[in-house]
Amino acid sequence: MAALHRLLNITGVAFTFLCVISPHIASASKGGYWPAYSYSYFPPSQINASLYTHLYYAFVDVDNQTFQVGVSVENQQSIQQFTAQVQTNNPSVKTLLSIGGGGDDSIHTKFAKMAADASSRKAFIDSSIALARNYSFHGLDLDWEYPQDTTEMNNLGQLLSEWRSAVQAEATATGNDPLLLTAAVYFSHSFFVSDIVREYPSEMDKLDWLNIMAYDFHGSWEPKQTGAPAALYDPDSNISTSFGVQSWLDAGLPSSKVVMGMPLYGYSWKLQSAGEVGIGAAASGTGIKDGSVTYSDIRDFIAQNAATEVFDNTTVSAYCYSGLDWIGYDNDQSVARKAVFAKQEGLLGYFFWNVVQDTADWALSRTASDTWDG
Ligand SMILES: *[C@@H]1O[C@H](CO)[C@@H](O)[C@H](O)[C@H]1NC(C)=O
Ligand SMILES: *[C@@H]1O[C@H](CO)[C@@H](O)[C@H](O)[C@H]1NC(C)=O
Ligand SMILES: *[C@@H]1O[C@H](CO)[C@@H](O)[C@H](O)[C@H]1NC(C)=O
Ligand SMILES: *[C@@H]1O[C@H](CO)[C@@H](O)[C@H](O)[C@H]1NC(C)=O
Ligand SMILES: *[C@@H]1O[C@H](CO)[C@@H](O)[C@H](O)[C@H]1NC(C)=O
């Protein structure tokens, strides 16, 4: 996901979604993704599920021959336990099985192939429903990063139409509540790939809601200057959460289907000079870690180094520094402001990637939840 922002420019081209009443109405969504690779050190039983309404099991994969959704050998145990374990802490929390993920290009290639053909779409859809029901999940979440051209966007639309029909048919046949159907999407509804604009299809409204991945705007892949990884506002560019949210609303997606993403991690840089410490300051490379730094580790870094923490009111983001070490991230203040923003925009809610990165006392998950509840 990260490197994509170097390749993509953002555009505000609008189109209109056909409005379809979804059978499943959620009143609010406080979402959190749990990465299955963290099972050994952070089992689902450890999640404070009372701070969430929806928890996503991330991820299950698609077989590149059969196009069926399946569980890897190492995930067999955690997928069986997930729903029961998180519901121990919050019996009303709903769980969704997230399919795909950022990862490498092979995942994108599999999605593109699967969506291009009616029989592979059917294999995918039928197996996804069977898997969700088998393990007592309440829904399915598609994480295809990202359809790259008009054909792939059209095929995504076809997939979503057929998936919605199948989910409805299954609910009718079994008498169960229909499975929720959601997707994690690029932060803006359209973007450029090789100078050609790509727009998500109108069938996005077949979903119950969209999780807008409003993060990774800046990070270690831009070593020469510090940046706000998930700015709510950016006066100098369209790469911001507010722009992304607005682009989806301008495209005609009802605000009640938009869920705003927030990161529970930041990125670090090494400053060139202790005299220049703001967002956009000159940097000489990556800081304390190559790649993302969890919010929990950021709090430890601040405590152990007596780092200076700054809330930047322009971007609505935080940074801290100690000597030449600099980290950009979301803290209590920015998360609270973003939750207020989401509410003011009439959005369905917010979600975090990912829940295991919060502090032991669930600082940001709690701030978001409390702020949302007012
Ligand atoms: C941001 O998007 C708007 C359209 O929504 C466009 O007019 C403007 O030029 C863009 N700004 C930048 C800095 O790309
Ligand atoms: C989980 O969050 C709830 C709600 O804020 C709180 O009452 C409870 O103490 C938390 N549990 C843990 C183990 O942090
Ligand atoms: C399919 O996946 C297998 C296992 O990951 C891999 O070895 C193989 O190369 C893949 N085949 C194609 C056509 O991508
Ligand atoms: C359903 O779950 C059982 C128990 O884990 C497993 O043996 C079976 O293969 C699963 N079937 C499907 C379709 O996932
Ligand atoms: C922060 O920004 C908000 C909204 O842009 C503004 O209302 C507020 O006065 C600002 N606060 C400070 C301390 O500058």
C-alpha cells in the first residue's frame, strides 16, 4: 500500500452511485482489524472488544487455481476461535472475515483473474459464504488493493452485484440474517495509474459500507522529508483523510456507508538537523525503525527518551522527536478530532488498522469510542 502514493495522483472526478436500500442497517461502526499473524503473541481473546462494534479477521486468502477462499494451515486454529473469543468480551460485537490484504502483487493478480470470469467469481463467492458461516462470522470484507484499470473496476462491480445477490439468497434460504458485505478501499474514490484515471464502479453501493484506508499518506518510502502519515487536512495536497472522505461523498456514496480509517501506527525519520523539527522537515532517512512503528512502541519511545510530543493543529496529526529521531503518527488529540470529523460528516463510523498496535490500556481505541459516543 505504502509505495502507491508515489505512483498515484488524486483526482476529484465525480460520478453518481445509484441508490439502493441495503437490507442490513448498522447504526454505527467502530471497526478494528486483527492480523492473524499476531496469534501467537496477541490472541483474539486479548482484544478489548467492548471498544468495538465490528472486528475483522485479517486475512484469508484466495486459491490461485480454484479461486476459492481458504484458510492456511497456520490460521486454522485462530479462525475457529475468533468469533467466540472476541464475543466473550463483548457478546454483541460482530465479526467479519477479511479476504486479501495489501501484501504483494500476487494477491492483486489473483483478485483480477477471479473477478474476470463468471465461474471463478461464483467459486469465490460461494466459498466465502460457506467459510464465514462455518466459523460463525457475521460478514465478509474484500481487501483488493487495488483494481488497476477500467476493466478490473467493471469486474469488481460485477463481483459485488453477484456477491450481494448470493448473500441475499443464502439468507432467504437459511432464515439467517444476511452476512454483512464490506470492502477496504483506497482513500479516494478515484486515482491515476500511469496518468489514466481509475474510478471505483457504481456497484460499490452493493456493500453495506466501505472502509476507507485513510493512512500511509507519507512514510519511510519518502526518506528526504518528514510527513504526517494520516493527516486529516493537508493545505498543500489532496492526500488527506478529509479529501478522501469528501471524494467518496462527492461520488454519490451515502455518508452512512462511509467508514473512516485511522492507523494505530506511525512512521519514523532521522532529522537532518535538530533545529528543524516540523512536518516537512529535511530528513536523512528512516528513523528508529524501517517500516511502521506501533502506537504502543511510540509511547514507549516517548517515555524512555523523554521525547517532545507536538500536536499539529493544521494537519490534525502528532509528531514527537528526541535528538534527530522523529516519528509522525496519530495520538489522542488527532484521533478525537478525527472522530468528531467523522461524526460531523454523518459517516457510519471509523476503523483502525490494527488493534494489536494500541497501548496495553487501549488508549486510542478508547478515545475514539468515547468521542464517538459523545
Ligand atoms: C485537488 O483536487 C481538486 C479537485 O477535487 C483539484 O481541483 C485540485 O487541483 C487538486 N489539488 C492538487 C494539489 O492536486
Ligand atoms: C475494556 O474497555 C472497557 C470500556 O472502556 C473498560 O471498561 C474495560 O476495563 C476494558 N478492559 C480492559 C481489559 O482493558
Ligand atoms: C499459485 O500459488 C502457488 C502457491 O503459493 C505458487 O507456487 C504458484 O506459483 C502460483 N501459481 C500461479 C499461476 O500464480
Ligand atoms: C468447517 O470447519 C471444520 C472445523 O474446523 C473444518 O473441518 C471444515 O473443513 C470447515 N469447512 C469449511 C467449508 O470451511
Ligand atoms: C485548531 O484548528 C481549529 C479548526 O481548524 C480551530 O478552530 C482552532 O482554533 C485551532 N486551535 C489552535 C490552538 O490554533
